[in-house]
Amino acid sequence: MLIPATPLQKIMARVQAAEIAVGRSLGSTTLLVVTKNQPINKMQQLVAAGHYQFAENYVQEALDKINLLQDLPIEWHYIGRIQSNKTRAIAENFSWVHSIERLSIAQRLSAQRSANLLPLNVCIQLNVSNEPSKGGITSAQLLSLAKSIQVLPNIQLRGLMALPALTENPVQQRQVFAQMQQHFRDLQQAGIMIDTLSMGTSADFEQAISCGATIVRIGRAFFNRLCT
């Protein structure tokens, strides 16, 4: 009797199919599971299935989970808005931060990251759809901020992150992701050493992969069973 595929297996199959469709190497996209508001037991199930990359939006919720799951080899990513009074907790407990939008925040993370830890990987959040309700900087601010961040100690600028306006139109999805890919390439051509493009969620990750996403952030497709 065939064993039904798990949600993780189904999502991974879709990620791999999207990579193949545009001629990318299998495994060139990291799957980041967003576990905001999810219980510990569901995260433990994913770890048992071999998945170790998780993302959180809220610092206190994340710290509680990090404490409860400290014996597991989880790589923790922070993807939420960053308040100045939360930077020390983020610097001390996460491996990645995707939502840098101010130099002052990057400076605090740099100063508060222990030299005994590996450098904190960071991405600049770009408000690619120019939505007032969304975090992120404008494209005009991007190069200057990237140059300032890349020289800071104890953190490493890895790339860009975006959360575009939601649309079900795949053409519009690709247009926005293609803009992000171009901003990414422009930074590289300007001498900024980056390798990460964090974009794409449950609703549009396949289009993001087609435009070069190296990290896709997926939550609902697991926990609401949208992948069945």
C-alpha cells in the first residue's frame, strides 16, 4: 500500500519542480517554514521529518520556542519588524535576520552579537510594492544601506528580502519578483557581496523560484493543508 506524501514532501516536490522548470539545480532553494502561532508539537514533527529551518515573526514567541527546542539542531530565522529594544535578544538567539530596514538596527545587532558566535546573517528588506503598511526601504535607499551594513563586524550582509503585495495573477507575481532579482543583480554589479534572495510565500513561491529566489518562506501551505 502506498503511503500518502506528507505536507513537507508535497511542498518539497513543488519546490523541486519549480527549480527544474527554469533549469536551476535541485536544492538551490532553501525552504524556510514560518511557524508563527504554531504549537511546538507541529515543529517537532517537522524536525522528526528532517526539516530544521524555521522562521518567526515575534521575538517573545520565538524565544519561548527556542528555549523549549534548544536540544534540537534548528536554524532560527527572524522575519518580523524589529524594535530597538528587541535587538539584543535577536542578536543572541537567531542565525538569520531577514527584515533589516534601518542602519541603526543593523548597528545594534552588530554591537550585540557575541564574537563567540558565527556572524549573524542579515538581509535588507525592500518594500518592492511600495505598500505603506509594509516594512522595508525604497530602491533608492538600497545601495547606500548595503554599503554601510557590509562593513559592520559580527554580522554578514547576505542579500535581500521582500514581501510583495498579494495577487493571484502569476504574471503580476513574476513581474514583482523579477524587479527584486534585478535589484539583487544591481547590488552584485556594484560590488556588494551577496548571495541570498528571500522572497516567495505559500501563495507565490513557485513564481519566486522562477525569478531566482534562494529562500522561500512558507507557513500556510503546511499548517492549513493548502498543499493537499
